[in-house]
Amino acid sequence: KSIAGESGFKFYAEEMNQAVREQMQIESSILRGLRAGEFFACYQPLFSQDGKKLVGMEALARWQHPTLGLVGPDKFIPVAEANGAIVQLGDRMLELALQNCKQWREQGYPHLTVAVNVSTRQLKDRQFAERVARQLQMVGLPPDALCCELTESLLMEHSNENTEQIFRLKELGVKLAIDDFGTGYSSLTYLKHLPVDRIKIDRSFVNELDSNPDDRAIVVAIIAMARSLHLKVTAEGVETPSQHQLLQELGCDTMQGYYFGKPMQREAFELFLLNGAQL
Ligand code: C2E
Ligand code: CA
Ligand code: CA
Ligand code: CA
């Protein structure tokens, strides 16, 4: 072996070690972090079709870790899903999202809705829908103030346990969305079997909407299908005015993306509201 190859490998191994260490550190401290209140929600605005009216926000988890700093969900959600901590984390996110939504409704934005991401692991809990109902009641929000976003990849484990809780949520009056639509294996099967209200077109289809005719054709087809199934459509990852314009023309009813606002910490979102988010 050449020296360069060996040192290359050594460098790689050190990087690996570093990544593995960080991963282990994350795994071992999620529950501690939850107890210490280190997890919080950022909120990304959701806008109406014309881009003028704020209709709600999606709660996105963040972790202010004592030594690693601010950790994003891509680092800890898969770990939390694997070790089960996602159940507590999900409860915490729901609690925060509902409290803040209620508070903002009372502060003059009475129609705001909030979306949370729900992992299949949470749906395996036979009390999940009941807990959601209780939380809504405690906070004093109607069920349709909440949208639960379900990811296709997770719904893939097509178990009755999961779908039972999904139907219970629906009965409660909670809104249901399929997240990252189009990236999973059997998106259409879910649409057929689950009582969803909304699909969120994955941002990978929105990215090159202007320049890529295939993406455009896919988005057109998704929206047409949604319309005939009486489903609402949110586009994620809208970053430019021209993407917005196209999506508006195509009939997508809710917009989300950096063009309208990045995920913001609570205080920043409040400023965003005050600075003329129109309702
Ligand atoms: P997601 O549910 O698809 O959330 C949207 C992600 O896209 C967010 O990343 C958001 O910051 C990002 N995004 C939004 N608009 C744009 C845009 O215009 N351009 C680009 N490039 N990105 C945009 P984030 O916050 O890093 O979240 C990543 C994923 O982590 C989420 O994807 C979701 O699957 C998961 N996640 C976040 N919070 C939670 C949670 O509380 N529970 C669960 N189970 N999963 C969560
Ligand atoms: Ca989502
Ligand atoms: Ca998504
Ligand atoms: Ca995603």
C-alpha cells in the first residue's frame, strides 16, 4: 500500500471515529437532554396560495446540546427513532407546538394552525390519539388547529397498529398530511387506505421546478391527483418567486419554504408575526 493511501485511510478512520463518538454521545444523552429541557421547537411559516396570508406553521425540533451546540433533527431524529426516545421527544414537540399555537391565536391570530411531525414509533402507542386529544383539551385548542405530518417511509411498515391510531386522530378531527410525498415507495397505496387531508410535495420536486420539465410534470400530476381526491396540497422548499408563481398557477394551496420564511425560534417567529404577517 502507498503511504498516501495509508494516511488517507487513517484520516478517514479518524473521521469515522469522530462521527461514531458523536453519534454515541447523541444516543446516550437524548433522554437526559429532554429532561433538561434542551429540546425546543422552531417554527416555519405556511402561506396561502397567493403568498399573502400566513395560515400556520410547522414545528421543527432542535437541540441545544451543552457541548455539541445546536444540533439539527437530521442528527438526532434517526437515533431517537431507533432507541425509542422519539416517543418522549414527540410528546414534548406536541406540547410546545400546541401551547405556542394557542398563545398566538390569543394574541390576535385566531386562525393559525400548527403542524407537527409524527413518527411511526409514536403511532405504535395505542394511547397516542388519546394523548393528543387530552393535550388539545388541556391547552384549549380545537382538533383542527393541529395537523399531524406522517412520512411515507415510516408508513411503509404497514401495520394495523399504526393505521388504528391514524383513524382515531381522524375521528378526533385532527388534520392529517402525508409528508415528503412522492419520495416513498407506495405513496398511492397510502392515499387509498388512509384518511389523509393533505399531501406535502417533497422539496426535491420543487427545487428545479423552473428548469426541469420532468419535475414540473410530476408536480402537475400530483396536484391534479390531489384535486380529484379532494386533498389539499402544500409545496415544501419554495425558495424563489418563480417557483411560487408556478405552484400558484398549478393550484397548490399552501406554500412553505425559505422564500416565505425559514424555521425560526419562538421569539423570532413572534417578531415575524408582529412585522406584518398578514392574516
Ligand atoms: P420535514 O418534515 O420535511 O421538514 C422540512 C425540512 O425542510 C426542515 O428541515 C426545513 O428546515 C427544511 N426546509 C424548509 N424550507 C426549505 C427550503 O426552502 N429550502 C431548503 N433547502 N430546506 C427547507 P429540518 O428542520 O432540518 O428538519 C428535517 C427533518 O427532520 C424534517 O423534515 C422531519 O422529517 C424531521 N423532524 C424535524 N422535527 C421533527 C420532530 O419533531 N419529530 C419528527 N418525528 N421528525 C422531525
Ligand atoms: Ca414535515
Ligand atoms: Ca417534508
Ligand atoms: Ca423531509
